[in-house]
Amino acid sequence: MIQSLYSGATGMEAQQLNLNTIANNLANANTTGFKRNKIEFQDLLYQNGRTAGADTGGGGIVPTGVELGNGSRVVSTAKVFTQGQLKQTGEKFDVAVQGEGFFQVQRPDGTFGYTRDGSLKVDGQGRVTTGDGMQVLGGFQPIAPGTTSVSVSPTGEVTVQGAQGAQTFRLQMARFANPAGLRSLGGNLFEETAASGTAELGNPGENGYGSLMQGFLETSNVNIVEEMVNMIQAQRAYEINSKSIQTSDEMMEKIASLKR
């Protein structure tokens, strides 16, 4: 009887984490370049009262065993790196990645971060930065004062027109063997881990790298309707687990009140 209390408690805890994940996805439904989290569960260890396949002692084999589960747990909240929709903005420094790849940026401590947020800016020194002021690497050259136009091709060739004439350079993007292994830092940034593998730089539009779309931003890949359905399922599962605890408590009360 006690076992059902613990199993129900682990189920409630797992569904609470599920709801937290869903809430975070919904909160970032309009975050540029956001990738939704997918929560995954595992069942806990089992208590084996009778092992399937054991010898019955008379030459027979036990066809099925007796196993008692101990509930569930959350094993991962993996990022889902499916493509978000592209929203046209018309801004020359808005660049969306269509396909695989990340922009590489330099964080304040000198380490590298990676982002799908292509809402780029230019600081007072002409450097191309993120909205938080972190410099975007991957071949971006400073934009000189007096620049009249900036053109970014799908394959990463950038042409800057200004008073001094035209300047051209080519961008590179980063990709990972296992992007789901990246660590989320907040601020639309990721950092590499041992699970993600090291960053591999390459040219947009080549060898499987995504292409660049100037004047567009990639929206979140959160499907609001799907997340609402997931929320209802999490709520119902939470209620069912709480009901199992309540029922177990009532059964224990019955046992405690038995009279000879």
C-alpha cells in the first residue's frame, strides 16, 4: 500500500516538471529563434517478486513474473531544433538561418556562444553584435560609417556599399553533431558541451549548412495548439496521480480502523 503513495508522488513530481516545461515553451512563443523543449520520462526500478523464466521446481518454467514498479522520473528536457517559420521584417541587419547552423558570438568572458537569433545590430565601433551587445563572429567585418547599403546573399557573401566603394566578405556558420546536447544559457544563447561535440564552421548553403535570408527572422518553433493539448494532458495526469495517493490513503485508513 505504501508503494502506491511513493509511485503517485513521483508521478506528480514528473508532471509538475512537464507543466513547467510547457509553460516555458508557451512563454517563448514569440521569442526569435527559440527552440521548444521536449520532456522525456523513464520508469523507475522494479521490485521483482517472481522472475519470469524461473524454474518452478517441477520442470516447468514461469511464463510471467511479478514486477512492482516504483513510479516515473524525468530523464531529459531536450531541445527540438526543427525549423521555425520565417517572418519578413525588411531590416537589412535581420538575417534568418534557414536550415542547419548557428551564428557564433563572443561572450563578455571571451568564450563562444551560439545563437539562431538573427536580429543583428551595429555598435558605435561598427561591429556587428547581438541585441545584448555581444560581437558576432564568423567573418563579420566592421560596418564603416556612411554605409549606404548592406547585402547578404543566401550563401553568406556580404557586399557593403559606402563612400569608399564596395567591400565584400563571406560569412561562416557553426553546426554540431548533436545540437540537442547544447547547454541553454538564456538570452537566446547556447554553449557547446561534451554531448554536443565541438563546433564545426562552414559556408552557408554548402555541405548541409543552412542558407541565410536577409530581411527575415526565424520565429519560435513552438506550436501553441500542441502545447495547450500537452498542458491539458499534464493536468489530467497530475490529477490522476493525486487521486491514486488519495485512494491509497483511504485504503490505509480502512485497514487502520479494522476491529477484531
